[in-house]
Amino acid sequence: MKKACRSFSRTPSSCLDRTGLGLLALRVGTGGVLMAHGAQKLLGWFGGGGVSGTATAMEAMGFTPPKASALAAGVGELGGGALLALGLATPVGGAAAAGTMAGAAAVHAPNGFFAMNGGYEYPAFLGFAAAGLAVTGAGRYSLDHALGHALDRHWMVPAALVGAGAAALAVVGSRAKRVKEPAPDEE
């Protein structure tokens, strides 16, 4: 007679993996939200401005060059979100999304923390969730697991997070200098 599964544990393989299910829910939810935001920026879906409208907004927020900034933000959200939702190359997807959200949080930071006041609460949450998934991994119910973690090696986690962090710092730092500089007519 087959032994019944007493808890949702990782073993035996016939039992459901609660951690894997939790990571699946977190990945699909976080990735789906990020994908929707990226689709607004890149494709103009869901009331978004597409690349041209996003480029105009990026320029107004102090990001240059505006079109490249719009493409980077859209790819970071849509691409990073898709990788997270699928659980594929999770360190790269999570780091890309987290880096993009660092830029968004910087834009909202002058308004304080809470989203109801236009603050950075929401992009910070998405960024931390994405970074957490990059570190934790996609779990059992993912393409990474199905592919034997070929695109989710241990060394990829710090490499992806450091790379995305450095890029985010450079972009946010460059934007901060432009935003603080007085306009030519104010001098």
C-alpha cells in the first residue's frame, strides 16, 4: 500500500510542493503585473502610450535619451515580467525587473513612500518581489526546473543583480543630476 502524503513537502514527488506553489503564485502575479506595465510602454496596450508616448514621458521625467529609456523600461518590465511568470532564467528576469523598478521608485521618491500620495511604495514592492524571486529561484513548477536549471545557475544570481544594480545606479544617478540642474532660463 502506498504511503499517504502527510504534509505538503518536497518529498515524496507525488505530494504537492507548497513552496513551489507559493513561488508559482508570486511569480505569475508579479510577472503579470510587470508584463502589463511593459506592454503599456512598448505596445500601447491597456491605455499606455507605446514607445513614442513613453519616450515623451521619460524625457519629461529627466531620462535621456528618451526613446532608449522608454525601450529599456518596457523591456525590463515586459521581458523581466515574462521571464518571472514562466520561471525561466529567473535571476535575469528578476534582476531586470528590479532594476527597472529602482528607476521608477526614484521618480516617485519626492512624493514620499505611500502610493496614495504618488510615492514609491508600489514600484518598490514590485522591485523587492522581483529581486527576491531572482535570489530564491522559480521553484519546482517552473521552466527553470523543467530545464534542469540550465538558465538558473548559482553564479547567475549575483552577476544579474550586480549588473542590474549597477545599471540602475548609473541611470538613476544620471537622471538625478539632470533633474537637480536648474533650467537655462533660471540661471
